[in-house]
Amino acid sequence: MSTKIANRLHVLKGGLTATPTEVVPGIIELTPTGGERDMIPTTTLDTTVVETAIPDTLRKGRGLTIKIAYDPADTKHEEMRAAYAAGTPYYFTHVLPDAGAAQFAMLGTITKFLPGPGTTNPKMLEADIEFMCHGAEVFTQ
């Protein structure tokens, strides 16, 4: 586990199995993305008039944008990088801060893993990571 920077507020667990238990170390930023419901054009068989509506079950896929203090020697960081390189499905559980046991569990693909010099601290490596869910996230409380 990386000790270069402590996680603040966010607890994100990641792994290759459905219930990850290991916390992703060194999180600098964590932003949930997507999940919006959009108006779409609809019509009925009774008329040719097109109206817009929000279908109950349709919405954009959920995702995560993550920035970490990257440590190539860290086993969790390497696991995420390898999952990205191989296109292997990956599991994240985002435990909400100050919300008891409330959490979102997600299965998806790491679509970006870009290590580089730190913007927060130029003497430290950082990695920008993007993750896209394969389906709906599961919320438990």
C-alpha cells in the first residue's frame, strides 16, 4: 500500500472480485460521473406528433473520474493499471463519507489510466483514471 498521500474523505475499494475489500490508496480526487436521465423524442401509434419524455428506466451510464498519487510499486495501483491494459472488468465500491454504511458498488472497465508528473506536487507521480460502469450501480445503506 502506498503511504505517499493519505486518502481524504473518500473511501474507494477496488478489486477483481465482486466485493472488493482493499482500499485504493493515495486518492487525490474522486468524482462520480454520468447517471443523468435525458429527454428523448417519443411518439405513440395514435399520432405522428413527436413529444419529449423521460423514460423511467433509461439513463446514461455511471462512471468515476479518479486522480491518485501514483506509486508503481503499490500492488493496488498496479492491479488497476494491469486491468486497464488488459481490458479486464474491474469492481469499485465507493463508500460515501459521513453516511454510515451507504455505498455504491459498480462493475465496469477502466477506460483511462494515464500516469504522469504531478500537478498537485511536481515531485510526485499522479495518474488520471476513468472508469465506466457496465450496468447500473448497486446502492446499499
